[in-house]
Amino acid sequence: MAGKHEQSPEHQKAHDLAEEAIETAADGDVKKARELAEHAKDLDPKIGQEMNREIEQDRRQAESFEGDKQR
């Protein structure tokens, strides 16, 4: 269950910007990705921790999927 913080418009905007930053970095535009990430942190200083958790969960899920394919 999401708390009030996670439901705030600022948090949602920061989350969207952080996801865009990750995608932008993956596309190779590191400068733009940093700008987006900094803007996200300005809106919600805790967004970095949340995105790190989400990225780690995605990594584990991808590794699990790869392990299943190899069996």
C-alpha cells in the first residue's frame, strides 16, 4: 500500500522523470539523463532510493528469466 508521500503529485512527477532519465541514459544521452535525474531529485530527494530498489528488482527478475530460459 502506497503512503501519502508516494501518492503526492511531486513524487509521481519525480518518478516519471527518474524513469525517463534511466531510459535516456540507456539511449546514450548521459548529459540529458543527468539533468532529468537532478530535476527528479529536486522534486523528491528520496526518489533515488526508490529507483535503485526498482532497478535492482528488475535486474533480479531479468536474471531469473534468463535462468529459466537456460533450463
